[in-house]
Amino acid sequence: MSEKPQKSDASDYSKTLFLPETEFPMRAGLPQREPEILKSWNRIGLYERLRETSQGRAKFVLHDGPPYANGNIHIGHALNKILKDVVTKSQQMLGFDSNYVPGWDCHGLPIEWKIEEENYRSKGKAKPDFRDSAAMVAFRKECRAYATHWLDVQREEFKRLGIIGDWDHPYATMSYPAEAQIARELMKFAANGTLYRGSKPVMWSVVEKTALAEAEVEYEDYTSDTVWVKFPVTSPAHGALAGASIVIWTTTPWTLPGNRAISFSPKIAYGLYKVTDAPADNWARNGDLLILADALAESVFKQARVTAYEKVRDIPGDTLDAVECAHPLKGLDGGYQFIVPLLSGDHVTDDTGTGFVHTAPGHGREDFDVWTASARELEARGINTTIPYTVDENGALTAQAPGFTGKRVINDKGEKGDANEAVIKALVEKGMLLARGRLKHQYPHSWRSKKPVIFRNTPQWFIAMDKDIVQNGKAKPGDTLRARALQAISVTQWVPPAGQNRINGMIVNRPDWVISRQRAWGVPIAVFIREKSDGSAEILQDEFVNQRICEAFIEEGADAWYRDGARERFLGSRASEDWKKIDDILDVWFDSGSTHAFVLEDRQNFPTLGHIVRKIDGGQDTVMYLEGSDQHRGWFHSSLLESSGTRGRAPFDVVLTHGFTLDENGRKMSKSLGNTVEPQKVIAQSGADILRLWVCATDYADDQRIGPEILKNTIETYRKLRNTIRWMLGTLHHFKPSDAVAYDDMPELERLMLHRLSEIDTVVREAYAAFDYKTVVASLTHFMNTDLSAFYFDIRKDVLYCDPPSSTTRKAALTTVDIICDAILKWLAPVTSFTADEAWFMYRPDGSPSVHLLTFPNDLAGFRDDALAAKWETIRDVRRVVTGALELERAAKRIGSSLEASPLVYVADKAVFATLFDIDLAEVCITSNAMVTNEEAPAGAFRLNDVPNVAAVVEKAVGRKCARSWKILPTVGDDAEYPDVSPRDAIALREWKALGVTP
């Protein structure tokens, strides 16, 4: 008989093969398909159905950190929102009622600044006079409209990412009930005694005319003027220092009019030094006596161009507290006549400078702390401890800086003003300048205007960190906001764990919380005060007044505070008393830090949010906050302080942080560099599931990278996953649930794959529970590519395509593929949400309209069989040897398909030989035949170093090629009715014929 099949073309038998059939396309077409899936989610009311199906479960609530409503979303937004969606979907499928309500931060300077630019500055119109109530309310209305526009734009962009949430009922800090609740939260701080008005140096934006919090500041390179300045010693108690000067160094000469002291360290070794040689035109002259830290003397003299000097004597640091100096500008315009004392400070080092720190309590936190800590002692010495206001809101020096009134530190454009040069010139004229220079260093800038800020003393509203909190009229010693916050940190789960140390350090060291801003668009500090003679303020504590304020805010929003007659309206019968209305607004971080109060708790005013209200004591419910790592000093921080101060605990149980997104080369993304990746473009070109897969495959805890090559790799990963899903769906076209085979009746190979499925189930569940999505993607990708496509499916295609309809092995394989497909689509649902649901729509064995309505499979543990897995690990090792030998034969073009081969496998190890005894190695190796022997292998046999005692020789398969299965077998033609196929295939053809199907 001829070795060629009798039929002219093997495809003649195609109608008798169980080839895959599916409408699930190979080419995803995600940009076109995903919007249709979004419509289907809306059509079936997916969000509402999720809530219905999970009633009664413990809650896992991801409280959305509000993005700012002022522009299109960027790649960082996409990363953040996708991570949040993966959390909520996976927790839902792990068995929780995992809800997500999106929110927006709507108040604040960026929006106000944009309205001023677009509606006023660009049109040459004057900014509204906010002393006019109507003008204030009208301006706030413009801000509200701007925020509403961008909220709507961002909402659609977030939805396009596949985020499932209550998009019809988001929360916004500018909603009337939200503004009312934010005001209530402030009133709680007033009631517990931690809200106060004080005068402290704060970071001030001259450009934006407002105080800034640390979270609103970023550090950028800046070149500062530096000066070394002499303070003449005047104290008679130190006659040995007569004629000497203490030298300070500063990068802010403009703060010298605000100098009131010099700080030193008793731990530093100081000395009295004499200049013995210097150029004639030098500021440092022969005979000058200067007091410096020993470790810094050489560098100071070098900077001062001193060519020779000598040390006169040691000066113990612990004797300097009795030294007093004159101000270097003494007598200028009749000012600076006061004593400049020396104060011990822990912040003083001998790393840089002179070993002494110029101390201007109105221009720095450490300066302020040192000065106020010494206030009583200084007053006892007759020293006035009042902190001057030397710089106004415009960055101009005031009359309290004699000789420099009107000089600008920074101008309205954020550029360096003329104050530094004016001060330096005056120092030269007074003979007090020793040296000057320039220093490029990191300096605080407003993250909004990108302009440098200044530290200036100004009245602001603060929340105290270390004042005992009053409850029920009593203060418990040690019950402070700082103590509460630190305790809350200790009982919170931080992902990754390093986040705990980071925020803990911030809380340990942070100053009192500056909550006031001198702007228009925000929630006002809705309190009334009575001025005190010492400059502090008494806050009105009247529940009826507070109630009227909050009721008005619910009806009219915070605009009610600024309308004509607001004072009289809210004070009522107390309007005749001398209570003053405060018009500063709240720091927007207080707004966002208060969102838990209405999103997680307030059923009355936020009825649409009621289903996510947590138990006050926590119970089984869990609340997660998830944001970028910068929010340790932002939203995490403000939320922690707000809730700790008002509720005694954190508003969250779990805090997850992610890094920032960089380009492929690890550079920060910048439009000027042209290295940005816009999520809108990625979605339009490749689909949102590609972005989702990229997010989940990265180590989000660190900074991530994205760019064309990385996306290309992600697309390739996705293509392989999709092809595996497509093959399963096509194969399952021929599966009938009534044909399912019980586990105990399955062949070993099927039971092996179900064992692997149970192993993957453990890995995936644990990874999802630990928010470790890169492990989910890595384990599923490996399983689908290696265990399924390259092993199990490859082996079983012959059985699945060619076995007779009655074949139990074929039905067992179909049953196994069905179980695997069900699990994989559910496991992938949180990651590739569109693709998983698209596939589920074609699969859905239980009729569920969406995979997202289901939970992860919970019945896979029974498939675990470690003994069987160990046996098949040996078999797979032998298969690797055979596969390696086949590859060499194929490369040498001695064979084409592996079905042309009949390998002879030499196994010297008796245990391995016994393992292969009942295995069809030809089936496992996808060859037409295979033989195993324990004889010694010939020298030329193929071997693998990591599989000892196994070798393979590839021989050509003997027989004819089956026209249906393409196997080369000696039995082809044994069946007279079907002489061109194998007996197995002949049986299949008879069964097909009985069903009315003929080739």
C-alpha cells in the first residue's frame, strides 16, 4: 500500500473532527469592543446587581482618595484607578461586599488660579474684590462650574478604563452636604480644644497669596545668595571676648532684619580666631577676632579670602549661653537696638556654615521653636520676645524691618526681588559682612505655581498636635492628636510595610497643622471669634449657632457664609455681641481628610452611600485607602489626623501605596521631554485591558516604567493569554455538561492538570488577598503558556479533535478544559476585565450575564494530588529529553512534524523506568510511536544535564500516515472500510456516520 493517504486531501475528514469553533475573535479589537462591553454593563445594571448579590457579606470598602477636578487624566491617574478597581473586583470575588464610590476634590487654589487666569487676567479684567459679598459668591460659582466640567470629563475617562463603581452617585467635596459635614468636622476640633489661632512662621506663596502646607510644597533646585555675617559680642561678662564677633552663615539674607537670636550647640568645639593676614580690600581685616566652630574655621576663612589666621583660645560650647551680641544692622533707621542672645539648639551642627545658626523666629520652624522655648527665660532678662512681622503677604519687607520697607523678597511673578541685595549692601556699610557667595540647593516651591515660597510669620489657624483633647468637658493627660495618630498607625495594615515607618516618622516630627488659607474657593473656617489682648482668639461655642450654619450649608452650600447678612443670620440673638466672622478657608487637605465622615458614615445626607457605611467599631468590615506614596504626607496624613482627632481612630484599616510612573529609561515624565504616555492614546490604539494588564504585571510598590517597548511586551503577553482563552472556548463548543466525567474516572493527565489548577488556585487567592497582582499575572501567564498551551493542550489536541464522539478520554479532557476555563476567566476578571467578560458572555455555563457577578472558584482544593504530581514531574523530565532530541532532528531537517518520529528512550534509573511503565509516551511526546528501554544508551544519544540516566534516539516512524490524524502507524489500512486511517480513526468515522456525518 502507498504510504500516502488514499484520500486526495486530509481536509476531506474535517467534518468528522472536533475542531475548535468560537466567535471569540483572535484579533481582540479592544478599542472597538470595550465600549460595547461598557454599554452591556450599564444595560444589565452591573453595579446595582453586584450590591444585590453581595448583601449580607462582610464589607471591604475602598474609599476613593479624591483626584482633583481640573484636567484630563494622566497615566498616574490610570495606574491609581485601575489598581483600585482590581482591589474592589478581586475582594468582591473573594467573597466580600466590595464597593467603590468614586470621589473628587473640588476646592482649592488650582481651580481658583485657573478661573483668575481664564476669566480675568487673560482678559485684562481686575480680580473680584472679595470684600464684596456678591462678588465673592459669583466668583465661587465660576469655580464650581469649572470643577463640575472637569469632574464630568474625568468620570467618563475613568469609566473607559473599565472601573466599576457608583458613577451615578459619586461624592464631591463641593456638594452642599459635603461642605456642611466638613464644617461640622472643623467644629469638632473647636469643641475639643485643639483648634486655635496662632502666629507662627508658615510657608507662604507670594504668587498665590496664601499659606501652604508641607504637602503642597515640592523641592526644586534654586540658587540662593549666601552671606557670612558678624554679630559683635557685647556682654560684659565675657571680657575675654571683647572686640570679638560671632559669625553666622545664611542662605536667606532677607531674613536678617527678623533676627532675634543666635543658636549654638554645647556639644560643638568652638574657638576664638584672629585674622593675621588678609588682602587690603577684603571685608575681613587684619586683627578681626571671630568666634567659629573649630571644624569649620578653615572653610570660613577660605571663603572670606583670609590668607593667615591663628587660634587665640578655645571656647567651651557650654559657656556660650551667657553671651550676648549686638545686631549687625544696629542703628539702621534707628532700629535693631535690641540684644541678640545666644540660645542652645539641637538643630545646630558643625557640618556646614560656622557652627552658629542665625535665628529669626518669624522665618523658620526651628527658629520659632528655639525662641518660644526660651521665652520665659528671655523675658526674665528683659528681652522682648514678640515675634515681628517683617514680611507681608506680597513678599515685601514691612516697617518692622527698618531700612528695608517695601523691598521685595519675591515679586508677584515668583522671581527673586531686591531685598537680598539691599540687606547685603547695608551689612557692607555697617562693616558686618565677612563674605558672600551663591549656593545651588533644594528649596521649597509651590507645587501649583512652581515658584519659590518663603517662611513668614503670620496669624493662621492651627490644630494642635500636643494639646490634651477635651472630651465631655475633661482633658485626659497625654490624650493628644499626635498620640492618637501614632496609635492608629500601629494598628493599621500598611502595604508595603515600609509605609508604616514613613508616616510614623512624619507624625512624630510634624508641627501643628496649619489649616487656614487666605483664598476664596473652599469651605470657610466657619467659626466666630472674640479677639483677646494677647493676640489670641476665643472661639464661640454655641451648638445652636453651629446648627444654623450647617443647615444653611446643606441647603445653599458654603456660599451661605459669604452672603450679605451671614453674620447676623448665624449668630441670631448673639449678633449684638462682639463676635467676629472668620473668612479664611480651610486647607483642601482638611476637606479631603474629612471625606470619610460623609462617605463612610453619613446615611442621612448621603443616602446613596448608605450601603457602604462601615461599622463604627470596625467589626468584620474593612476600609482601604489606596494612593501614591506621596500621600503619606497628603491624604493619608490629613485623613489620619482628622479622624484621630474627632473619632479617636484612623478612618482606614488597610493603606496601600504605589510608586510613580516613569518612562522606559526611568526618567520622570514631562511634556517638555516628550516622554509622556497618555492613557487615552493607549486605549485608542490598543485598549484599556492592555493598560490594566500592564498595571497588574508591574511591581506597583516601586516606581513603574511604561513606553512603546514595554507596551509592546504587554500586548504580546495579552495575545498569548487571549489565544489560550480562544482555544478553550473553541474546544468547549463541543462540550455538553451531561457528558462530564467524574474526577475518579479521569485519566492521569486530566487529574494532573486539575492538581495544577488547585495549586494555582492557592497562589492566586493568596496573591489577591495580599494585593500582590504581579504574582497573579505571573502565575496565570506561566500556567496558561507553559502548563496548558505548551503541554496539556498540545498533548490532548489529538484526543479532542480525533477521538470518537463516545470516547471517555475526550469527554474527560473536555470536562477538564471546562473546569480550567471557568477558573481562569474568573481569576483574570479583575485584571483584564473586558476580555474576561467578553469570553464569559460566550462561555457562561451557569447563565450569569457577567463574570464580575461571580466569586472565585472555591471547590478546587479536592483536586490536590501531590503524589501524582511527583510522578508526572519525572514524566515531564523525560518528555523534555525527547523534545530536545526532536528539535535537533527537526533542525537537521531529518523530520518535519514530531509525528514523523518514533523515539527510543533509554532509562538507566529503575525508578524512572517503572514510572513510565503505564504511560503512553508517544501520546505525551506527540509522536506516532515511542519505546522505552533500560538498556545502555549509545554514545550519540541526546541527553540533558539536569535529567540524569535518561537519553533519547530519534528514529523515523514506521507505517503509513493516517489521513485523518496524520499519525504514522503500521496499523493504518487495517480497517478495510477505511483503508487510509488508523483503527482509532475508523471507529470515529463509523460513529460520525451513525450520526449522519460523512466525509
